[in-house]
Amino acid sequence: MALMITDECINCDVCEPECPNDAISMGAEFYEIDPHKCTECVGHFDQPQCQEVCPVSCIPFNPEWRESREALEVKSERLKQEAAAERG
């Protein structure tokens, strides 16, 4: 399951730099999470870092994007390999 940012977001800018997968970016009105890049920090941390730092607790799990822990681990490894390939 990926995370999502609700419209309660105050655009405080603290979540974006915490994401190890660069899944968080500014949307039209508030920050958004790309579910194709979100691994809930599996493969990096024990807890989702964006949830840990959010001062208004507006980052719940996205009920429309369900993934098992194993799927998140596979996604994390793929994203790490893609990032390494981009770095060259």
C-alpha cells in the first residue's frame, strides 16, 4: 500500500526531503505522493519517514493502492537499481 497526502496538507515542506524514493512532489495545491515510487520506506527505514515528520498527520495509507510487504520490497530494490543506473 502506498501513502497519500490529504488536502489537510499545509505545504510545510518537511516531507519531501525525507522520502528516500523521491516519491513526494508539489502538486497543484499541496504535496502529492507518486504511488509508483512509494514503498512506505520499506528497504530504507522501519517507519514511513513522511508520516514521522508531518506536523498535521495528513499522510495516511492509500486504500486504493494495496501492496504486500514483499511487493514493496521488490519495488524498493527496483527503484534502487534505477537510481544507481541514472547515477551512472
